[in-house]
Amino acid sequence: MKNESPAVNPPWLTAGKQPEGWTLNSIFQGNYDGILISNGPGDPAAVAYGIKTIRELLTYKIPMFGICLGHQLIALAADMKTFKLPFGHRGSNHPVRKEDDKTVEITSQNHGFAVSAEHLKEDWRITHINLNDGTIEGLAHTSLPIFSIQPF
């Protein structure tokens, strides 16, 4: 994202594969201040090219923020794992605790996958927890400007 710049729809989120003629350098040509990895439907593991691209972007230390599917893709790119929730998180009034100050936010959610706490990497910390089932709702890298949140 760049101040006052139009949004760029990353084509790899649409089909889960590299579009013809598109490269990682396309991102750098925009001279963006950061990258937003947005939400979308389905199994995050099926977005193989998106995971590969995000993994490469992690090495450049570019500020990144992931929302919903973007949260899951960042986790997968960082070699964590996701899993299918038995019933998903659907609807409003889901309590989520912010781990830094222990305040609770009431969120609206619509997703069927979550990041596995068992596979949390050493250089990541949990920022938000779902109080209904204890699943990870937010992550932040401990030394890079990369963070993500699940609700939405």
C-alpha cells in the first residue's frame, strides 16, 4: 500500500496460481510502503502460489498486514500450519482477547480454517485469541513489521 495510491488486486489470490506474465518484481515496481494480504474464501493451503510469493516477500522485510485468509497465508508462508475448524467461526459476537492488554473485542467472523498453535514458530507471537475455542486470531512477527488478524 502506498499513501493515496489505488488498490492493487493481487492476481495470485484469485486462482491460487501464477498468472501469465506476472512476477514478484511487479510488486516492487509499485514502490509501495507495505502490503495488505486480504481476505477470501476457502482452504488457504490451496493458494500455493500466494504462499510462495508471501514466503519470498518475507525475506525482503517489507511491512505486511494480513486479514482473514491473508492471516492464514502469512502463517503458511512462515512454515506454520492451518487446520479446518469443525464448524467454522460464523456470525457476530465472537469474543477475541488482545494478548498485550487482555482486553476483549467482540468480533464478526466468517471463516472455516485457523492457524495451528502447535506449529507456532519461535519468531512469531500470538496477539489475539478466540475465547470460545482458544484458536489463534492474530499474529505478529517478533522483529519484522508483519502482523495479521483472523476476524472478518
